[in-house]
Amino acid sequence: MANNIFIQQIVKRQLQSKQKFPDKALAVQFINHLFGFLFIPSQTLKNEEQALVEFTQLQQTLLQLLYSIGYSKEESENIVDNFFNNLPLVYDALLQDASAVLQLDPAANSLEEVMVAYPGFFATAVYRFANYLHLKGVTILPRLFAEYAHSTTGIDIHPGAAIGQSFFIDHGTGIVIGETAIIGNSVKIYQGVTLGALSVSKDMATQKRHPTIQDNVVIYAGATILGGDTIVGYDSVIGGNVWLTNSVLPNSIVYQKSDIVVRDKNPLPDILNFVI
């Protein structure tokens, strides 16, 4: 009896829900297929005819995803046409992102290596796909794309953020970029950086809550920059583990001073004899 009541509650809630959700597995399939089509050399892709077949498959998958969240046939076709007609612009932007990584990272040996092996580039690519749909008013689907990239790379970029050209994420694990963040051109961000909000109040949902990072800024690991009114001026460097809630003038260096003591470990005090 208890199970029957529980099942009735679940069914009632499902029937009352007005939000339609796409197939998550199909959304992941689309992102991986699109990324692979654009950036990963295929052993099976031999000519333009085969490429057109794959291109059509991608269009059909996105149509299916849009149908599943309640868009009409006409609405879905318009969104898909716009997305794929503008895909060359998104592709060019991502080539600039990959080129920035190759130029700035001594460990990068080729564009192909960046495209295939760098999680920061994958997260940036998924962001740029999702951002385009977000700007067209599509909501739940871009979030699914972004959360897939988050779960895969540890990099959390909201589709609503505005990110300029030649964006470089180095390492990337633990990066959080909020919905209303604005990032200029040629910005480099290391692992553990948060571009977040000072307040999580729901009544601020329509306001700018996240910082603005101007052109040519470098933000080192673990830095936290908060607030919609916070602006980091162009050509600035934000050091590791900095906590910043105020604006910074252009050409600034912001760093946290700390005392580091180096001493001979012999004899080692008992208090340091711990095991992790």
C-alpha cells in the first residue's frame, strides 16, 4: 500500500509538471558528435559527401532535442537553421581559442593536441555552442550541454556568460564562471578560479551579479572574484588565492602576501609528525 501511494505521488507530480526535458543521453550524444565532427580527425570521414551526411545527422539530432522540449516544427527548424548557418563563426572563434592555448602554453605542441586533449578547450567549445542557443532563448538544453562539460572537465561555465575571443583556460579543474560574467578578449584563467556573485538572493536573478574581466587579464589559480559591479581592468594580473570584491584599475597586479618559513627539518617537532 505504501508503495502504491508513493507511485501515485510520483505520477501526479510528473503529470502536473509543465517543464519538458530533453533526453540527456541524446544531448550528450549531440555535443560529442558536434565536437568530434569539428575538431577530431575521423578515420571514417573520407570525403565531402560523407561530411554532409554527418552534418545532416547533427541537424536532425538538434531538431529532435528541440521537439522534445516543446518547440514547434517551425520554431525548431528556424533555431536549427540559425545555429548551423552561424556555426562557421563559432568554429572560427574556437580556432582562435585553440591558437591562444598553443601560443601561450609551453606544453602544447600542436593545434590538434589542444583540440583533442585539453579539457579547457572542450569546455570552451561546449560553452560557445550552448551560449548561441541561450542567446536565441533556448533554456534547458544549453544548461544540459554546460553541465555535461562540467561533469566531464570540472569546469563550470554558465551558457549566459559573455566571453570574448582567444580565451584560454589552463588546467581548468574547479573553474566557475557565473551567468552574468563578462570576459574580454585574450583572457587567461587558471584552475580553481571563481567568477561569482556576492549575493545569491533570488530577487537579483535579472541583475548583473558576476564580475567583468577586461581584455588581456591573467587570473591565477584559486582566485575568487565576486560581484556584478566588480571590474578587473585590462592588462591586469590577479595572483593566486586572491579574494577580490572591489574593482581593479587597468595594468594592476593584485596579490596576496603571505609568510612562508623554510627551516631545517631535523630535529622534526612532534607536532609536524602527522600522516595524511
